[in-house]
Amino acid sequence: MEDVESFTYLGSIIDVQGGSGSGADIKTRIGKARATFLQLKNIWNSKHLPTSIKITIFNINVKTVCSTIRS
């Protein structure tokens, strides 16, 4: 066994205070949401996709990642 300050478990950072929801965990989750959003840049700029499709893609990808911040 080894003592550690923090570790990642199922996508959450668990720290010495005993839980997720720490500042580092929240920053990590926000970073994931930001990265997901930025990967969709080409879709947002596309003139070939209707807005309804863009909103559907946003709801599936970005909102899913962001909802983990609240849980």
C-alpha cells in the first residue's frame, strides 16, 4: 500500500478530504466539458448542417459531460 494525496476513480478525483467535488475535481470536469465543446467547432461553423442537428449534437455531447459536474 502507498499513501497518496489524490487519485482518479471513475473519472472523479478523490482527495485526502475523502471525496470528489474538490476544486481539482471540478476544474477537471470543467476542462473536459470545454474540450468536448471545442472539438465540435467544425460542426458549429458548418453551413451544411441545420441548427436542429447542431443542437441535438450539443445536447448529446456537451450536456452529458457537464451533467457530471452536478452529480
